[in-house]
Amino acid sequence: MIDFKIYSSVAELPKSWDPLVGHDIFLQEAYLKALEKASPSNITWYYVGFFIEEELVGVVIFQRVQLYLEDIFRNPDDHCLEQRFKNMVSKVLKGNVLVVGNLMHTGQHGIYFNDAINGGEKIEVIFKALTTLQNRIKQQSGKKIRLWLFKDFFETDPIHKQLSLFESYDISKVSAQPNMLMNVRANWQSMDDYVASLNKKYRRRYRTAKKKSNGIITKELTLEEIENFSETLYALYKNVSDNAKINTFILPKNHLYSLKKHLKEQFRVIGYFLEDTLVGFYSLILNKEILETYFLGYDSEHQYENQLYLNMLYDMAQFGIENSFKTIAYCRTAMEIKSSVGAKAIPMSMYMKHTNGLLNVLLQQIFKLMNPSRQWEERHPFR
């Protein structure tokens, strides 16, 4: 018999939480504390512990996300048909969504059970916790949950063996954009080894990008510098974020500072300076053997001239190689340019359910319209 407890604060978590989830920084207390101090205003966090006779055997992260049209779609200059489509989508998605996992980062960073719990038992008890939390939110705030979302699962994840169980709850499996992953080769001991493994075309591309970055100085920012540059960092982040077609949240200004404060050396922010002016940055989360690329930003004026984004991708690769990571997770979006530095598109899926029966029937088709399979050319940079 598996019991569960729902916590609304990291301070409430049992002492056995971190020892159970030590393999994934995104489930650990330090990361969750950082987010508790600097989470988007439309996201509320819940932490669920699952117990057998008071022994913690599993954890799940839930997020209540309040979606509004202006948060999902940032571009006000769309054509009439695009506006109509957005209005249709907003009628389905706007409101309160319960997410199983972390909407703020690509990948399955929301569920962990020890091996003693079988797959069906695991899903059933998660459903019970979801229903309990949904009812609690309704009682406490009067808000109705409109959508359930389980994110992001690789096709090799054993959760897919429970497809019939999901379907019995009218929960649909839908395709999501892939995660772009680059495996670090064993013979890459330095960036020179990486460059040597590129074919002639992409070696030339690498050298051209580095030549265009002349005058740019990169520097890892300390906690104090992140605080001092907070306004500029936020403006650079917003410049990139606002150009995304679909978004579900906006980071607060203290987000990077909070992560650095709580994660310390496991979180890095690298600044790009031109004549002492901060014109770009990227951030990294060091997650055991995986280097997780995180939020970034840049000044559009210097993006093309200095090839800021491409140089950031190369610099992320260099950090991963020089610090002996096995995998670099470039996350989703910008798939073609990420494939040009060596990342591979690994398919992912999600599970979704709308609490309105009619809209649930339409959900898969609407999600396909929102998340079309993009026509992009996979690059093959290595010899």
C-alpha cells in the first residue's frame, strides 16, 4: 500500500528526500529552494512524497501553471488569421494547468521511484495524488484545473509501457519537440580534438565564427556580478524569450541570482562583453554526467555580426569537453543550428488530458497545430 503526502514548501520535505533523488539535481532541495525564491509568477510548486510504511520510495514534482494569452503568445503583430488561431488555442489552454514535471526545463525531471515500485502501480498512485491536489486547489482557490500534462519522456522511457492505463483515464500521448543531445566522444580531451573531428566545411564554419567573435571577451560571472548585472541580464533574456513563438512563463529578474546562490558551483553564468558592455550570456547546470544548457540571452545588434549564438553553442561544447561531461543537453528549439555543432534530435513525448470531455477529444489536433513538425535539415558536422 503506497501512501503519499503533498508538500507546498521545500522546508517541509522529509530528510530522506535528497538521498533518494541524488542522481538528478532538478529534484534536489537546493534547486527547488532556488526556484521557490525565484519562480515565474504564474507557477506554483508542489512536492509529493510517496511512502510505504513511512519509507520514502518515490517523489513527484507538480506545478500549477496559470496560463494567459499574453504569456503564451508574445508577438502582437501577427496577421488576422494568426490572431484567430491564437484565440482558439487560448480558449483551450488558458486557465490552470497541472504539470507533472518541470515546465521550465526540457526533459523528465519530475518523477522518480525506486525500482521496487512497478510501472502500473506508480502511475495509479500519481493519478491519485493529481486528483487530490486538483480538488485541494478547487477548495482553496475556487480555480478549476483545465489540463493535466505529463512531460517530457524519451521514447525509451518505461512509462510508455503504461499507455493503455493512460488511455483508460482518457489521457493522450502527443509528440513534443525533441531534446538536442550531444554525446562527448571518448577521444575529445580538448576543444582541438573536437575541431579535428569536424569535416572540412564545419571546421571552416567554426573558425569563421571564432574570427567574428574577435573583440568579444567571455567571463564567468560571480554571484555578486550576477546581482550587479541583473537588469542587463534580464533585458538580454527577454530579448530572446519574447521572440519565441510560444511561451508559458516569464522568468523573474532574480532567477539567475537565486540559482547561483543555492547551486553555487553547479550553476554557471558566462557573460559576453564587448568593450566592457555585456552583450550576451548563457547559463549551465552541472547535473552529474550531463551538462544541461539553461537560459541565455543576447543583444540582437551583435548577434549576427559577432555570431553570438553559434559561438555560445561552441563554448558550451568546450565547457562540456574540458570538464569531462558525457553528454551535453542543448534542449529543444533551434534544432538545425544545434545539429550543426553535433547535437542529435532525440524524440520526446508528453501525455495530456483536458478536463472538459469535448475539448479533450480535440486536444491532440490542437496540440499538433501548436507544435507542428518543423521542416529542418539535420546537419552532419563530423567526418
